[in-house]
Amino acid sequence: MIGMTILAIVAAGTTAAVFTSRMLAESSIYQNTSFTVAQGYVEQLKSVEYVLMTNALESYESHTSTVSGWGILDNDSYKTNSLAEDVMLDTKSIDASTTGVASTTNVETDSPLYIGAWVQRNVLIDIQNPGEDDQHELLMPMRFKVMMNNLSDSSSDVEALEITLSYRYQMKVRGVSKWYDGELRFVRCNAPTF
């Protein structure tokens, strides 16, 4: 009887450790994937022409109350909203199916970001076990918002923008979906490159 009790306690501890380890591993996958996707958007924002960024910022500043009142924008919102085009920054992403089935070809699609407004994307996470042909696919909902702050000073000739990309990703923890936040910042200046 004592031996069975000890065995039950050890088994319960081992089971709890396995579940905790799995939860931490899944959490790490979601966190790393969301950071990688956000970093991809940052790299694209770094290549947008400086004048296009300042024009979008000026449009945003003149319509702040309207833009901040938008809900979550989807991929087609800018096609029906003329103001959205003014605060839009052209970026691209790999199309993730909303059905959870991976596309056989990685198709790069227009995936614009907007200054001051959240956009939602579905990120496909592929998990394939080594040596097996089956593929388990998960869709991770993510949201992105770009904010800019003009750092230009009238006393100097240097023009600069501080750009913040806020992102959120959704993950299930013990069967409950929760949103987690992240943020990336960089400074973009209008300096000639050679």
C-alpha cells in the first residue's frame, strides 16, 4: 500500500513535469514565430522610401481621431477606405490560408500596415515530425500596428523618424486563448546612402 502511494506521487510529479515542459516548448514556438514575423515587417519598413513614410505620418496626424477609431483592419480594408490608403505602408507577407491548409506554393501577397491602426494576419505554423509524412498545421492570429514619432529638429539638417511596430499574438494556454504583446523600435533617418 505504501509502495503504491509512493508510485502514485512520483507518477503525478512526472506527469506534471511533462505537461509543463510541453507548454513551455509550445510557448517558445509561438513567441519565436511572432518575433520573426514582426522582424520581417520591420525589415520591410526599413526599405520604404522616407518621403512615403513622412507623407503617411502627415496624413495620420491630420486625421488622428478617425484612424484611432478604426477597428481591426483586414487585408481589403484599404480598398474601400480612401483615408486608409493615405496612412498605409506597403508591405508583403506569405499568404496563410484561413482554413488551416498550407498553400503548396508560398505566395507573397500585399499585406499593408497602417499608421495608428491595428491589422490582423493569420500566421501559419507548420509542425512536422521527423520521419513522418503528416504535417500538423496551426494558425496563429497576429495583430500589428505602426506608430511614428518625428525626431527631426529645426536646428539641425537631419531628418529622422522613430518607428514602433507593436504586435500581438494569440496562443492557447490550458485551452484558453490569450493575447500576448510585443514591440520593436528603430530609428529611420533621411540620410543618403552610397
